[in-house]
Amino acid sequence: MSINGLSASNLPSNVVLSYEKEGASAVYIMEIASGKLTQLTEHRSIDTSPCYSHDGKQIAFVSIV
């Protein structure tokens, strides 16, 4: 596992991150208290550098196809 990006939200309970697994990377939200990961993207490309918008309502990331 290789983490490619990490960003904290304005809500202290979550972070958004991307990590590489099996040649592709995906964007996930992680609940800090439980460590639970929720996958947001799923395809055979590289999704990296996720970050929250200033209001914490949207997530932007780079996708390399």
C-alpha cells in the first residue's frame, strides 16, 4: 500500500486519501475514529492528490487514465 495523497476535512472526523493497490489507485474517505475506509472511485487508472473544497462539501482529485 502506498498513500498518494491525504487531506483533512473541516469536520475533524474524516480525511480523504488515495492509495495504490494492484497497479491502480483509488480515492477513499476514512473515518478517523474507526479507521473505516469508504471507496469513492473504482477504475483502472491512477486517482491521486485528493483534497476537500473549502466548505468541505466536495472533493477534487487528479485522475490519470
